[in-house]
Amino acid sequence: MGIVGAYLIGSLISRQESMAVAPEVKTFTTLALTFFMAYVGLMVGAAKGDYLDLSALGGIFSDKAARRDLKILDTSVIIDGRIADVAETGFLTGSLIIPQFILRELQQVADSPDSSKRQRGRRGLDMLNRLQNNNILDIQIVETDFPSVREVDLKLIELGKQLDAVIVTNDFNLNKVAQLRGVNVLNINELANALKPVVLPGEAMRVFILKEGKEYNQGVAYLDDGTMVVVDNARRLIGKNADIAVTSVLQTTAGKMIFGRLWEESENGSANGEHRANGTTRRQRDVRGGAAPVRISDHSEPITET
């Protein structure tokens, strides 16, 4: 555009019949205008190139494979903070979009009279500063807003449709609504569940029985990643460590649950290397490395029977 403008202006100058301007001056002026206008066009194109819709020229310049990788951050995922850890590992690519209405919501939460909300809001602002200090990331704050839409979640969906971007969130409801509206979503909770270690039925593990379960005589423990472990007949061991054998693993939308029984009961219920679980009999895998059965003592330490 700059070169075309310079050419038109230079043509008008060169075609002037006036003898007041020497031909050498006309040539120099035309060349100077050409370079100057080319520079201006280059600067404008670099600053406003994202607003040019070249696909309107017949699809010659359009390339769907080269579209920008944009991710819009939700308030919940910013306050959660794990997005910063994922970004620092280098697994998060593309540009991170932070809408201005998300910043306003974070500021409102940080200024809340409720101490817990105020702490969550300030944590979200700290996470934003941490993301901006990461030189690997491309953080962009957009002013786009939708005054006719009141709810922040719906504004995120509209922005995602407008920018053809992916929404990064922890909100289960926003996840479902965005998918229904045709907007792709990345859920950090789903990523965390996918990265949890795989536990197979028959494996042994040591857990700390923390509290009583819902069913009779059950005990509940938790792994380091927050996975709930339900152990049969472990109520008497609340506050103690126990060796258990995994009987089943249940995957739910809220996460993973592991069911097991005490290791000594699993050994006592075995006959010739077989044990019964869920009404079926199957071969038990040797997960103890040939060690003798273990019973739970009152001192929370396993004692090998001799």
C-alpha cells in the first residue's frame, strides 16, 4: 500500500510540465517518496496486520493451517495457579489471551470484604504477574467486551468464537456450555487426572487411614495427588498406616477412586494363588516380591510373620 501510494504521488510529480523544478529534483523526489511510503506501509502492516482480512481477496492468502494458536484464560484457572506451573514446563504453546473483563473480575474478588475471597483474588493477581514474568509466554490483554452479555462465562464463549480461540478453565459447567456452543476447552483438572499414576487391581500400596467411610466398617485414605482410597474393614485402623491390596479403580467425572482391602485379608482369602473380587475368581499377581504375608500392628509398622 505504501509503495502504491508513493508511485501515484511520484507519477503526479513527474508529469508536471513546469520548468521551475529540474528533472533531477523530480527523480530524487519520486525515489525519496517511494522509500518513505514503503517504510510507512511496512510499519502500519506490522502494527495492524492482524486486523487485515486477506481471505476476502478470494482465498489466495488464506491458510487454515497457519491460524494463530490462541488460548483464553478463565478466572478459575488463574486463581488455581497450576497454569503457571504448566507454562513453565514449556508444554503450553501459543498466545495467552487475558480479557479486560477477567481482570476486572479478579480485581473485584481481590477487593471483596470476605477474607477468603480477597485472598483468592490476590492469589490470582500474583499468578498473572508470574505469567507475565515468564519470557517464554506471549501474554496479551484484550479490551474486547460484550456489553449486551452480563455473565462472564458467556462473554468468554463469545470471545472464543470471535477469535477462534481455546478457553482454558477449571469450571466444569463452563466446560460443558462452551462445548455445546462449539468452542474448544482445555480443562486443567482433566489434565491433572490424566497425569495421575496408573493403579491396577491386585497391586499393593501403603496408605494412611484418615477417616471413616460412608459404608459400614470402611476406612478412607488419600494419596499424595488427592485420590481417594476406600478400604474395607479398616475403621479400626483410623490414624494408622496400613498395607492394602487394590481391588478396583473407579473413574468418575470428579476424579479417580480406588477401592481396596487390607493386605492380610487379601492373603487370608486367597487359596492356591487365587482370590475372589466382585463375585469372580482370578489369578492374583505377586506384587510383594516373594515376601511373607504382613499383618498390621498397633504401632503402625508391618511385622513379618516367621
